[in-house]
Amino acid sequence: MPSNTLIFRMFSAFFGKLVKFRSAQSANVAIMFALLAPLLVGATGFAIDYARAAFIEQQMTASAQAAVLSAVSQSAAKAMGGYSNTVGLKNYGLGIFNLNTSKSPVVGLSATIDVSKASDGTVQSSLTYHANVSTIFSGIIGFKSINISGYANASARPNTYMNIYILVDVSQSMGIAATQSDMQLLYDRVIQFKNASNREPGCVFGCHVKSPIQNYTNEDLAHSYSPYISLRIDAAKTAIKGIIGDAASISGSQGNIKIGLYEINQDPNTGNSYNQITGPSSDYTDLLKQADNIDLGDNQPKGIGDTDFNAELTSFGKTLSGNGAGTSPDSPLNYVFIITDGLSDIYGSCFGGTHCTGPFDPTLCDPLKSKATVGVIYTTYIPIYNGNDPNSGFEANYTKLVLPYVAQIAPNLKKCASSSSFYFEAIDGPAIDVGIKALFKTSLQQNAILTR
């Protein structure tokens, strides 16, 4: 592939000739330059076309790599009914390649893909492609197109053993309504039941403790009356059940994918920093039942019992075994999925009280990343306004507890994740579901590796 320096030198040489031509008095020089000029222009044009073709070839090869990785992934096997369906896996991988290259500026594209299963169970896939890139400048010297080609190979172990630890932030701010429409419903219901009559009317944030008058919480109002209002914690539970179902259908009788469920919050009554609902298990029927036990943590009127990430992640990390190779039940690959709003509750003096907040500290994830691949779903805050009206300014608790730090939360949580492909932002309940399924799919694809 010609470099920018080479192209610059060719242009310099051409314009140098032009300068000499202007000063030349000899007819022979003029004739010679007239003969060489088209060749110089053509050579420069070819260098540009060749560089463009090389770039397109690089993109096509990346698409080929994505195709063979997809063809041998566990998610593909699930879709095709198992790794024995090599024809289905071929079509799956080729479909990925065709989709990714559908807008590539090439003509005459042909691709061949193969999938095979070795005697040890390893699944292999290879893809080769050929195409032509039409030239823009090189036609003057007879080059109408440039041929490009490439290949990619990948392999995977069909029974990769994985332990997925799901840590759900169950602090009271996960009791915010899951969507903007649910937020409006919750606001209206709190007004109806006067649940925050001793504070600001219609409070839907920072007021999750039991009302001193009616003796129920906003969560009670959301769940005990019709229509049912989905909170962020509800959306998280639904999303977790979704990947439990996916794990069941993918692993089948092998049970090579185990899932553990944990609540993270500083419980003021017990002093515990996290609660194990269930350790890693492949009893998917029981896991679905256990997921229903995930709920908002206890809280106290003085505003504690929320999130202390330092205590929570440090305590959990001490119980986590080192990352394995994924080759056996005794050596599983570890994945830690954290679902959180990324806002930590801090003891101190601020805002005329002792309930302070701060952004997530990404260095707390370093010990976890030494033992596992860490994925993060950031349940972003839906802006909360006075009277639920964007024209009335931000609600008081949102203004003092969230707004000063909201710009820092996303970058810090992204640093917590092992890579950008393991970080997702979820603005509402449906997005939480999309995010956790994406984390699960990315984890499954990691069992596939490019071999060439």
C-alpha cells in the first residue's frame, strides 16, 4: 500500500517537472514532457486508487473475521439448533459477511465459507473472498479496476465453561420509574396518595422511605395499584430472567454456563455490603425463581443504607476465584456484570445534612478485572423535574444529589468495564434488557478466536 509520503513525492516530482517545463527553452524538453505528463498523472492516480483499494480490502477482511467468529459462536449454534448443523452455521456466517459488506464499493464480489467440526469437538470456520474495486484516476493508463481478496479463520470450543456473576445495585435510586411514561404515572400516584406530603409534593426521587403518615413507600404505590408501574429494579429483574432463559437454551444438558445473582447495597440493619441470592448455578429453573428475590434494599429515614461501592465491590472481589481457561467446570471463564446507576452514597456534611453522594470510582474495578471480564450496564438517570415539568427546573434532591456528578458517572463506569464492548448505557427499562443481552452475547463470542 503506497504511503502518503510516496504520493507526496510523486506529486512533487510532477510539479517539479512542470516548473522546469515553464523555464525550458528547448523544444525537445517540451516534447519529452508532453509525452511523460500523462504517465506521471496516471502513476499518481494509480497510487491513490491503490491506497483506496487497500483500505477497502482491510474493511472487507474485518467483515470476514466477524463472519467466521459469528459462525462458530455459541449464539450461532443456538440459532442453528447445535454445532452439528454446519450448513446452517455456514449460512449464518455468510449472512453476517454479506450484511457487513452490502454497502462496500466493490463489484464482482464472491465469498466462500466453510464450517467443520473436529473429532475433539472444536468447531472451525474459514472464509475467502474476491472482489474488484473500480478505479477513479487510473483509467488513463489502462487500469479500470483493482482486484482485492482476503481470508479469515476462526475456531471455538463448543462447551466453554463460564461463570457469570450478576451484581445488581439495589439502592433506593433503583426505585425510580423505568420509563418516562412510568415516571409520570408514579408522580401522579404519589400526588394522589399524598405520600410525600411532609416534603415536596409528588416526590419520586430521594424519598423512598415509608411515609410517616400512610406507612407505605413509593414502591408500594408502584406495585400494589393498577396500572402496575415498572421501576428500574423491575426492569433489571426482567432482563436477568431473559439471559437465564438464553443460557438454558444454549447450554442445554451440558450446563456449561452458570449464573450467580447478587445484590449490592450497604444494608443499615445487617451491616452487610452485598447479599448473595444464589451462587453460580446451572439450575436455570431455580435461577428464574431466585431472580424474583432481587429487590430494593432496606433504607432508613436519615438517608443511609444505599451504595458504598468500595465496601461492596471489595467484599465481593475477595470471594471471586481466579479466571480459568474455560476448558472444564473447575476452570471456568469468569464474567462479572454490574448493573448500577453509578452514584455512591457518602457519609459527610453537605447540603445541610449528612447524606452526600459522589461518582463511581473506576479503580475499584481493577481487582475484579484481574479475576474476570467485567461488564457494566449504566442505568442512566432520567432527568427529574419539579412537578414533573421540564419547564419548571430540576427537582431539589436531583439537583443536589445527582446533577453535580452526572457528567462523571458515565466515563468512570466505562473505565470500570474490561473493554468498550462490555459497557452499555440504559436510559430506561427496555434498554436495560438490550444491554444485558448484549453483554451476554459478547461473552459467548469470546469463546471464539481468530486463528488467522
